[in-house]
Amino acid sequence: MVVDRRVADVMTAPVRSVLATTPLQEAVQQLSEHHISALAVVDAAGVLVGELTEQDLMVREGGFRSEEHTSELQSRVDISYA
């Protein structure tokens, strides 16, 4: 039952990430190869700056250009620590 489980029991590890400057085609390939629905997007220092999800891609599906970069599609994240 879901209420008896922890996130650690169902999460995907390790976290897959791409740079914000990664070509979108490469990010899509990673999603497919690793059978995942999202990638963390990090800056050059490795700091999380957003996420790229399958939903982000579906929203833009009609206007996809192979030269687009992940930074143009990524979702913004707000991280808070308990």
C-alpha cells in the first residue's frame, strides 16, 4: 500500500542529469535509453536548476527542432529542505 511506503522504496537511482546546454536530442535519447520520464538539469557547477520531463517534451512536440537545448524546455524547480 502506498501509505506504508517511502520515496526511497520507489525512486529511480542514480539520478540522471544533463547540463542546461545539452542538445535536446541527446536528453531525449537518455530518457529513452534509461526508461525514465525526467532528467535533472544542472548548471556547470552541478547545481540543480530545473528538470526536463516527458510532459515538457509533449507540450512542445509540435514545434520540436533538433537543435533546441534543454535550457529552452526545462521546468524550474524550487528546492526546500526539511
